[in-house]
Amino acid sequence: MEITIERLGHLGDGLAAGPIFVDRALPGEVVSGDLVGDRLENVRIIEPSEHRIASSCSAFKRCGGCSLHHVSPEFVADWKRAVVVRALAAQGMEIEVQAIHISPENSRRRAKLSSRRTKKGATVGFFGKASDTIQTIEPCKVLAPEIMAIIPALEQFTVRFGSRKGQLGFWVLSTDTGIDVSVEGMDHQVENDLGPFAQWAGLNGIARLSVGGETICQHQAPYLTFGKVRVPTPSRAFAQATPQGERALQEAVGRALDGADRVVDLFSGAGTLGLPLAEVATLHCLENDEGLLKALAHGVRHTQGIKKVTTSVRDLYRNPIDHTDLTQFNAAIIDPPRAGAEQQVRQLAQSNLCEIAMVSCNPVTFARDANLLCVGGYTLKWVEVVDQFRWSPHIEIVAHFSRA
């Protein structure tokens, strides 16, 4: 059958009337193929879009790590802006995206890689799209060079320690002091001598190695720096995907809260967004993960030249901080997970905070929560998009709300 693509779906697939999903097709293209359920298979491009380009990544057709290598960067940037604008419009809000910050190639500092032993050795990489087959990723346009450099070592690890039948997962993070690696899928090794693991890490320059949640060795304590504060990084702890994206978020939050001197940081994590403000403002961080707050507090204790920073372990979904308890602050940062933070935002909307910086990784829940603040009397001053995940449909947003 022959169809015309109308728009991109939220996962980056082309969408035609039906809806019919077409992998790696673009709006305006005429394509043909075989309809299987709601997807077009064996796709052939009859009339290509002017925005279609040749992928610069040789792994693109087989790797599931990226979905938009076939599109011009300008089109992707415009599309991501438009997704945010449409989400806000659905809530009755009209505003243009002020800026988009795009991370460069080969800047992703964290990744979840998979591996499996083969007859000739091992394969380390990402799964193919909608597949359980692991695809090699060299050369990769996404991962930072220091992560690409350890892939041969991860292959060696898999050959030496991996099961013949199972697969391993490597959580890899490039920190200020080296590569942090956490391995899952090692249940068959739990009774064995773990000394060879530590030897492997030492030979390959791994800062810290964890297996199944247990730290095997730490040659260098992994740290990330937020403002003046060096925070020891817990194993598998959340970190922003790229240093450039992290800086864009931090700078935007700083602009939104310029002049604030008493800040509450909701869903603070290890202080990524709040700690850069500690040079000029007192900071209270609330987070459900006690390990992240302990790491944050450790960094604060060893830092001079910052204002007072305090922490509280709190599940802001089950127990949002009440607006009456926000009177001691004049500004807030809120950076919830993808589900947003409806109940906590309702409390913010009733508060007398002067400025709020909201960060989100989901345009739909961002728009819902933004509308709650505006109904509560806040003005949405500006919105920016931060694109840390090049060639993917993932979108991050930072916005400034102000109460007159």
C-alpha cells in the first residue's frame, strides 16, 4: 500500500492516517510497504522529504540507540520546539520557546550498555530497535570518547566473567575522576572469588567497579562537581546525560532565580541544579533517595565559600511540602520525574514564592503542571528546550515562573 506521512509521533516514528506508524519516515513523505497491524513494514520511500539526510552513523540502521539520524538538525530542533508549544497550547497557554540548547556529538557521559558472549568473543552495545539482539556501536556519534575507549575492556570482562547463556548490563558513567562501572547479570558469580574483578578494573583504569550492587573496588572515588561542590557519586546515581546539557540547565535555573537568597530545591537529587546557587543563597534540598542526599551533604561539608545547605529525606509524591511551610523561602527549583508532580505543584501554586524554576523531561506533564501554577497566579516568563539526547525524541524543558 502507498500512504503519505502526516507528522512525527512522540517516539519519532512517521504517522499516517489510521494511525499507521512508519519507522524513520518524515512528514510529507510518500511511502509504500506492507501493513502489519498498525505498522508499515518493508518500507520504501517514494517521495522523500526535503529534510531527509544521509545518516553519518554506520550503525544507525541496525542500532536502536538513536531514531532521528536521517533528519536534518534544523528540522529536529524545530520539531522539539513545536512539541513543547503544542503541549502548552493544549492547556490553553501560548508561549514561544525562547531557546534550544543542543549537546554536541560524542558528549553523552552515561549509558546502559548490554553484552553477550559469542563464539568468537563478545558483543557490547545497544539493542536493535524492537529487538533483543545486541548491536555493536562503533563508531558511535553519541557516547563520549572515554566511554567508547573502554568497550574493548567490557568485551574482555564479558568473555572472562559472563555466562554463556545470559547477558550482562553495564551502567557506565564518566565522572570527574574516571569511569564508574556497575555490572548487573552476575548472579552466577556471587560465590566466586571477586579478586579477578578488581584486577580487571585496575588494569583497565576503572575508577570504581560495582557488581550486583556491591562495590568490588574503588581506585578513585567518582565525583561530579556542581558549582563549587564536589559530590561523591553513588553507584548508578542519576546524572545529567551531557556536561553541556547540565550547564544549560544550571545557567537557566540561575537566570530564573537571579536575586533569590532562600531557595528550596524539590526533587533535588544530588544537588545538580541547586548547589551552583549555594554561593549566593541558602539552600534546602528535598529528595526521596537518602543516598543522594548523603552524597550531597558530604560534598557540602568539604566545601568553603558557600551559604548554608540543608537536606531532608522526603517522598514528595506521598508527602508534598505544604505551601504554609514554604514561607521561609523566596524561590524554588522543582525537577520531578516524567510523571510530573501535580500535588506538589498545587502547593507551590498556593505559595507566596516569588520565583520558580521548573525542569521537566515530559512536555505533557510539564504543561499540566505549568497550567496549575498559572491558574494559581504565576506568570510563565519563558521556556527553553535542552536537547541532551541527540537524534532521539527525548525533550527536556526548563521554565521560569514569577509571581508579581
